[in-house]
Amino acid sequence: MVRRTPWLLSASVANLCFLYAPILVLILFSFNASRLSAAWQGFTLEWYRLLAEDEALRLSVWNSLLVALVSTLVATGLGVCAAIGLERHPFRGQKVVESAMLLPLVIPEIMMGVSLMLFFLLVKLPLSLITVTIGHAAFNLPIVLVIVRARLRKLDPSLEEAARDLGATPWQAFSRVTLPLLVPAMWGSVLLAFTISLDDFIVTFFTAGPGSTTLPLYVYSMVKSGVTPVINALSAILVVVSMTLIGASLALQRR
Amino acid sequence: MNSPTRPSDRSECSGEAPASRRPSRLLLPALVWLGLCLVLPLFLMLAISFASRGTYGGVVWTLTLANYANVVDPLYVRIFARSVGLATLTTLLCLALGFPIAYYIARLPPRLQGIWLLLVMIPFWTNFLVRTYAWIFILRAEGLLNTVLAGLGLIGSPVDVLYSETAIVIGLVYGYLPFMILPLYAAVERLPVALVEAAWDLYASRWAVFWRVIVPLTKPGLVAGAILVFIPSVGAFITPDLMGGARTMMIGNLIQHEFLVARDWPFGSAIGLVLMASVLLGVVTYLRAEGPGARPAAGG
């Protein structure tokens, strides 16, 4: 065996503490009764009550859900088609097209936001929830593509071939054999795309117009205007929601 | 399904099917969407970067190189240098913090590896704004750090950490550390244990084992991790915006300022393109120099 030095374990545990402590502290202090200081002054649910009464917050949550839902549907539809097209119908110059499709994953996010904003302004499309949704679908598409394609590659091609040999049309072979096998990966990518869209700040920041405040934009404006325990409470809720969605996504991709 | 795949096409080798056909029509919608929302806007930006600013913002289409000439103004060069410096520091810190845990995880039994990797990833799934806010909550003058330190009687007056370059680096390291751990883990996992043992058997010092065996053999992971941390750090906007002060502007803030505050789109475009071009150029040059063997595996 490799010599296992105890400092490796301690360094790893310390690393995990570094990763977890800030989030746990944040959640803990969402129950702190003190409005101003970071000293513990007793348990309260007051900040959660204030959140529940916040009309603007509720609107921003609806906006976020709407954008996430529509952009995920568009990205999934286009992404699944593209994954099949790339994986099952190879062509010359495929490498170039593939790298171009993964572009959103490597260019700085701010560039994507800014260039989209310029584009919308120059084609005179008013910045609104629609432009936000279009942008979200664009950065979610490659994510769906990568996940679904990985799944397609792992499928045994002889399954579809067997269906064809038994007289199925190409469409029947696809829809009755391949598609059902892709469903878990599709759900996994749907949940991931949905979460990423819910969480996105940068692209939304540049492509949103007046009246199209999403949840992250609302959180940003809250943080900008000062630290309050209400933000802690909202953060705690967001932590739980994100983790649930991603956990479900991972479980589905593994199936 | 328009062009049916005959079974014989794929029977010889599933990876390399004959690449003679034209792209499937299934690809078209995605290509159009990404072309319109991604490629076209970037070319538009390129075009605008050679135009000039109108009196009230907007774009006047006269060909000029003035925007690029402005980028080398010492004021902006300093912002570029700060961004590159802070991103480099972030990358190095992520390497130093990430390597031990990546190495530890890769040498665990497979079942435990999955659990540890999950533990590393969980905090990362939290919204970036929330994670940034968590550090603001800790570091600000009336924050947790100062409250605790004062409570212990260690400090008389609050230490000012927030709104500084230190705060930005903390925020960036916290934000992107998992991007470093995952590719490092993948690289260490592929490292043959026998080679490390051989080095020990030949009386290599701990130092020599690390620098002359482990580091060269895990280089693809090191490079991949460094790229994945450096790119978002150098173009960061949220972290310097919320955790930095007026004197710690980074390129991301400058771009945002030019577009939304100064409304100088041509200059903002030029800055953005210089940022993107230098990042891509750096990455490509590095990968070329290292040869195909050093190409990092995507993700972890």
C-alpha cells in the first residue's frame, strides 16, 4: 500500500470544513433573533415570516420558475435532437460543430450575457422575461446535449439494430427502444438545466428588463442594499431547494 | 429520423462510423438557436468593437481602432493585471488546497470515493450569490469573524477584511475549489500506485516522490483544474462586485460598467473581446505546447 500520512486525512477534513462551514453558519443565523449583529440572541422564525409576506419576492419566484420551465423545455427538445443527430449520424466536420456547441461552457459567462444584450438591443427586441428565457435556453442546450449524448453512447447499438431486423421502421425502433432508455438521462438533464436556470445571475442580469426581476436578481439587490437576517432565511431555503433538485438529477442520471 | 442508420454501418467499430454523410437535420434547430444566441452576438460584438460610441450611448458605425488603443491605457492595463494576478493567486490556492483532498479521495476504496466526491460537490450546488453572501456575512466589520474574535478578546477593534483583494480571493477560491478537486481526483485515480511505490523503494525523499513522480504523472488533471478555475476567476463579476471595494475593480466589473453605466458599448466590446481572446489564446497555446498527451479530460 501507499504510505498514508495522517496529515492527508486532516487536510481533507479541514477542506470539507472550509466548504461547509460558511453555508451552515448562514443557515444557523437565519434563526437568530438579532437583526443587526452576528451575535446569537435566541431562536426566531421571524425572518421566514417576513419572507412569506414579501410580495416582490413572490413575483420574482414566479418569474424564475416560468423562465426555468420554458427554457428547460426548449433546451431539452433541441438538445436531445442534437445529441441524436451528433451521435447517430456522423458527418464531415463534426468536430468543428461539436466544439462550437460546447462554446457556452468555456467562454466567460459575462461575455455571453453582454453579447446577448447587445444582440437583443440591436434587433430591437425589448429586454423582458422572453429575452431572459431565450438566453437561458442557449446556455442550457449544451448541458442537455452532453448528458443525453453520454447516455446514448453507453447504449448498446445492437438493441436498436435488433428492432430493425425484426421489421421495425427507424422511427419505431427509436421511439420504442432507444427513447425509453434515454428517459432517465433526459429527466436528469431536465432537473439540472432547471436548477442552473433558477440559479443563473450573470446572463439574466444583462438580458432582463424592467419588471422581469428573477429570484437571483432579487437576492442580488437585497445583498447590495445591506446584510439582514432575511437574506439568511432566503439563502437557507435556496440551499435546500438547489440540493434537492440536483440530488434528484444525479440519482436519475445514475439509473 | 431522416437518414436511417443501416446496421452494417456501425458493426465494425462503433466509435468510428464512416463520416461521409451530411449532418442530420435533427441538428438544425440546435444549431440555429446557438448560432443566433451565441455565435452571431459574439460577431456582432466584434463588429461593434470597431465602431464608436454615439453621443447618448448606442453605436455609430464608423470604422476605428480607437477602442483597442484605449484598452492599453495604464488605467485599464492595471485592471487587467489585477484580474490576472487575483485569478492566478486563486488558481494556486485552489491547487494547494485541492491537491491533498483529491489525492486522499483517489486512494480510498471505490465506495468511499463516491461519498467523498459527493461531499465535495454538495456545497457547490448552492447558488453562487448565496455562497458569496455567506462570506460577506462572515467577513464584514460587524460580521461573524469579528464578533467571535472580539468575544474571545483577541481584537480590540474590528479587522477589515471585506471589500479588499483578500476578500475577493477568498470568495473566488470558495466558489471554484470543486472545479480543481474533480479533475485532480480523476488524474490521481489513474496514477499507477506501483510507480509511487517504486520511488519509495528506491529511497526517493518525500519531496522527490511528489515533484518527480506524482506531479508529472497528474499533470493533465493539474492543467484541466487550473483552466477550469482560472477562466471563471479572471472574468468574475459577482465576487469583485459584492466583496471588493472601489479600488479592486476587475475586468468583469469594468465590462459591466462600460455597458450599463458609461454606456460605451464599443469600448466595452473591445475589453470583453481582448479578455476572451487572451484567455482562449493562453489555453490553446498551453495545450499545444504540452502535446496531445496532456489534453485534459473534460470534467471529472
